Amino acid sequence: MSENNVKRVFISACEPSADLHCGNLIKAVNDEKIEWVGLGGPNMASAGCELLENTVDKAAMIYNAFGQIGRYYKLIRRISAYLKNNKIDLVVVCDSPAFNFHVAKAAKRAGIKVLFYVAPQLWAWAPWRIRKLRKCCDKLACILPFEEQWFRSRGVDATFVGNPLLDDVDYDKTGFRSYKDFDAGKSTIALMPGSRKAEIEKLWPAMQQIGKVLKDKLPGMKFIVPILDNKKKQLLKNMEVEGLCFEYISGGAAKAASNADFTLVASGSATLQVASTGCPMVVMYQSSKFFWHFFGKWIITIPYLSLVNILASKELVPEFMPYFSSIEPIAQTCCKYLENKDLLDKTNAELIELSKPLAEENASSKTSKIIKHMLTL
């Protein structure tokens, strides 16, 4: 095949979830006339992407990223030079706007079209960044239904593509469940402290303490924890507290939630996976107290912080975001749910109703068509 007929796409992901989305996207494009190169992790590499650097292993939360500024600065300079000196027909950036805005800007300076896959949450905080997005984004693939109109009304060419986390959801086989015969004393609770090391270190001890409070009241309760790799499993096991036993199960949040009656989950994309199974949940997030009081609460412009509640426009599930010390209110809320079958049934039905529209489109397939169209222009 002539090299002139081959299109080259540079793709950038910094988080484990973005690596998964981009790996699935590469597979969905499935075109031998398209070559992939970029930044990411094992899912992208196995899908056929040439990685210039593994950016996923060192993914950091916002307030933990400051220690890596030097590394990211060097990487951005490297990517800028690469885009300037190599044939690239399209740049795709996925999530992580703090880093990927720089990649997109470098692409535009090199005269390359840019697709944003997963919209930056400008509607939640720092909305003035829309000017920056307009300058460096040719097309925006949104994964939340309301985002298309929000961005279009502000001059960004946006399309809702569905949510990649729910590409494989089959609502004929999962979702609606009955709590009519539910016995809280024999319940299964899923604990999901997140995938990043920083999240685990902040949330895993607290979730275990909440688990101990619940088990003291309901001794027959058991706990399951989803793990994606042995490295994360070992980290969790090294931080286990005495007095609790955990069953670690392979697979993601949706699999664990499907096998649970109730979930404690770190805020983020996992909440939508849990919602797709109809499993009632409490959402937790731990932040730097300094960062929250001096920055966070002043720049966040929405009344709810968890994705489930944002989409519902109400507190459909309890959210403790952020919490700083006492786990007692969280434990009390969990007990309130476990002791109320009607509330569990009502929450289950509302979660399924909320998440169904997100799964009606196959995000990987629809975004692959956008990529092919952009490459032909």
C-alpha cells in the first residue's frame, strides 16, 4: 500500500478510563488505511497504537498533579515537536483537559484538525475556558446528552455520541431488580474506591471504616471489591483493616454492581456504570481541604457534583463531595437505604431510567464514523 494513501491519527489519553475508551475506538475504526500513534496505555497499545509514552501509569488527580508539572511540560514540548515534524492527519484528544488542551493547541499550531472525545466539563467549572476550546477544537464528541446543546449554543461543533462506558449494556439482561424480599442482614455491598492510587489512598480506608459500622449492625453482610489488575489488588490488600473480609472480583464497576445490593463508589465515571445496573449507591469524593476551600467551591458552578445527580438535576443518590473527616453521616445514610426496601426499589427504577438514554448510541461506533469523515475532508 502506498504510504500516501495511509492516514495517520495522533491520539492522546492520560487516564485508565480514557485508555480504555481510546482502545475501543481504535478497534471500532478498524481500517488498515489508518495508522495510530500517541500517548496512552495498554488498551491502546493492544489495539494497534504506537505509544510514544505510557501516560496512564502515572495518572494523577488535579490536586496531585502539581508534582508532575515538570514531567508534563517536557512531554508537551516533545509532542509539539512531533506534531510539527511528522505527517499527522488528525489529532484525537480524550478527556484530561488540563493536559490535552496543550496537545490540541500544539496540533492547531501545526495545522492539524482536532477532535475532542469526551467533552471537558466546562458547564461545571471554569466556563470561561470555552474560548480556549473554540480555538483548538474542530469537532467535539460529547458523552452526556445535555452537552451537545450546551456547547453548540456557545459556538462549538458538538455531537452527542453516547457514553462509551455503556456501549455493552444490555438492559434486557440487567438493570431492574426487586427488593421485595431483600434481607439487609444478608446483603452484598460493593466498595469502589477508584482506580488511581491517590483515590485509593484517600477513600479505601474510609470505605472500610464505613463497612465496619455496617457489619457491626448487620453481621451477615459481605463485601465485594472490583479489581482490574493485580497491581491495584495488591495495593488494596496492603491497606486492609482488621475485622473485615473482602472478595476481590475481576472486572469493572458494572460487573461488581450487578452482583451487589448496594454500592459505595468514588465519584467519577464508575457512578454511571453502577447506575446502568440499577444498583443504589452512595457517592464519595475526598479532596484537599485547602484546594476545596480556597479554589474548588468558588469555581464550581453547579449544585451537584456526581454525574448521576447532574444528569438527574436532583440528588437521586446521596453524595458526600467532598468529605474531610467523619464517616458517621455516610454510614448513617447507608443504613437508611438498607433499612428501606421501598427506597431501594424507587432508586433502582430511577437509575435505570436515567442511564438508558446514555446507552442508546454506541459511542465507539459513532465516534469512529466522525473520525473517518474528518479524515476525508
